Amino acid sequence: MNRSTTALVLTLVIGVSTTNLFSQGTSAPVGPKLSETLARNLAGATGTDVPEDRRAKAYSKLLEAQRFIWRSNPVRSRSGGQGAVKFARNALQVALELDPKLAEAYTALAELSLSSPPTDVDEAVQLALMAVKVDPNNFGGHRILARLFTYKSNLGNSGTNDRTYAAKALGEWKEVARLDPRNAEAWAFLSEFYGLAGMQNEQIDSLKKWVAASTPVETQFYKRVMGGQSDLSPENASLKLGAALINAGRSADAVEVLSLLVSDEPSNAEAISLLRQSLASADARTSAVAIESLQQAVFANPDSPVLVSLLAQVQARSGKVDDGARVLRDAIERTKASDLAAASGLQVTLGDILVGADRLAEAVTAYEDALKLRGLDRPRTVLETDRTFAFQVYEKLITTYRKANRLAEARSAVERARQLLGNDVFAG
């Protein structure tokens, strides 16, 4: 068995989990640390070749340790698990006495320093550093270092980031990505650290690679660091990519990314909000991209007033006012029997896009219809939720009447608003 095969087997067997770091403190064993002894042995072996028979025995011990690690599964008894870990550690130490350049053994010991008591983060770092010193392509060692430096950097804790450890973590995640170019976790953390460093182009490039990465099997470490609602899904990557593109002033690129996301997930409120933001300064070509995706999203989720409103607004801004008005009127007819609040809100949006097109008479009708749907066109007792809506619509209605030079109707609307909401509104 060659070194790379053994590394792969061992990585699959033990994994690289630092989840327990978030739930317990660290405690180092009394006396000299194992890493110090192993470092001296490694220094003494520099420049020397290990005989083939010793290498074979070392691999045999590595596999023996692997079997004990299997037996230390947490479903077994606590005493049995600890005993298996002890035997695994002993086997790994013997393997390194036989071959001090066996990188996989250092990696396994680093993992055991994290997953089994006494937990010792600093010892795990030293062991992992030896693993990557012996073999710069040791994936497990680089990932342990990347996670531990991320943990020490306080990433995810706003305002308390440790820049030294952040720089170390960034370097190690780059190594993980080099060894596994489709590793979602690596690109996700790289995007975070590049963002902290103000490196926008590198952050965006990492986010793009995260979107295209393989679906990860283990996601708990990322969730613990970034918060329980965060995950390593391509959808989350697309959200972050869209936001990063907006921050970089690349609204057209953001629209393309977020339009696809909204089309795939029409109920994703955050994606819709970001898309709305990115469309604020969109040109005709960019709007066309968004319209196509939004039409698909509305088709899949026709009862979403947010999606319907956004589609109509984008259509109107791109010069297709009648198309936008038609979308809104169709949605109003579908919803007014079951959801008056949604239907009246869509009426207000209709009025807004008609005002924008200088079609003031139609806009007045839309605003009046919005009030009628909620019974706010006449004096009555008004609930607090209706009061805010009524004030906003009357304000738009009065402004539109005045803009159309229909001053008598504007004064009438003011009186109606005062009868409904009180004499203190629209004073003066």
C-alpha cells in the first residue's frame, strides 16, 4: 500500500472533526508532549532513508491503529472506547518510531488529540504541522490546520477576529483547495477570509468556485462557525455571491446569479430582496435576464405577492408597463377573494408603476381600488395594521391628484383621510 492510498483510507476512517471544540475546554496531559518527542525523532531522521522492511512494519502498525480507531466508535461503551483510543495511539507511536516520515500517522494522532480526551488543540496543531512538513500534499493535515486556525481566528464572531490566525487559516484553506479543487468547505471559508481582508476579487472568485463545488458530506464545522442557519449548499453560495457582486458594484453579474436562484427557489425571501437591490440600476439587457427568471418563478409560485410585484416593477422599468400592469391585475383577481391584504398591496404596486409611467388617471383608480378592497375608502374604526396602510395609500393618492392638477379631488381625499384617521393627518 502506498502513502497516498493509506492517507485516503485513514482520512475516510477517522474523518476530521473539531465539533467538540465548541462544547468542551482543552486539557493537556502532564509531562512532555508527544509532539515534542516525535519532533526530535523526526529531526534525527532528516536526510536518512527508511529501510523497506521498517516502512512495511510502520504501515502494518498504521493499519492496526486504524482498526482500533474503528473500535472506538462512540456507540460502544465509554471505557471500551477509551481503551481502543489508547491502543490506537500506541500503534501510531510505534509506526512513527519505525518510520518518522509517515505523514498519515501524524495526521491520525492530531485527530485523536481533538476527538478523544484529553483534548489538546495546540498538540493537534503541532502534530498536523509535522504531517504537512513530511508531506506537503497531506490533505488531512492541511484540513485539520485549516479548521483549527479558523477556530482560533474567531471567525463568525463580529469584531473579535484574530488577524494572525485568520491569515494562517486562509493559507491552509488554500492548500485544501489546491489538493481538492471542488471542496465546498475550502472555498466557503476562503470567501469569508478574503472578505475580511477586503480582497473582493478573490472573494468573488472563491464564491464562484463554491457554487460549482461538490456537495459536501460533512457540514457541521461550517455550521458551528458561521451559525446554525448557514450551510455549504450551492444555494447559500449563490446568495453570498450575489451579495458580494452587489458590494463590488457588479450589479449586472449579481442579477444573473440571483435571477437563477430565485427561479429555482421562488420562496427564498433573501434572494428576492437581493435581486430587488441589484435591479435598482439595471440596464435593459440585465432587466431582460431578470424578467425571464422572474416569470418562471411566478409561474411556479403564482400566489407570491412579492414575486409578482418584483416582476411587474422590472417589466415597467424596462418599458413594458402594460405587461407589468397585466401581471398585477391577474394576480389581484386571483387573490382578492382569499387574501385582501395581498390584493390591496398589489393594487398599490400597480398604482406606483402607473405613476412612474405618468399614467396618472389609471394610477388614481388603482389607489382608490386598494382602499376599497380593505374598506378604507369610508369612515370606520381602523385597526392599527390597517391604519399604516391607509395613511400610505392616501398619501400616494393625494400626491397623484395634485400632480394631475385635480386639486378639488385632492382636497376631498384629504378630508376622507381625516375622517378615517383623525384630523391631525395631512395638516396644512
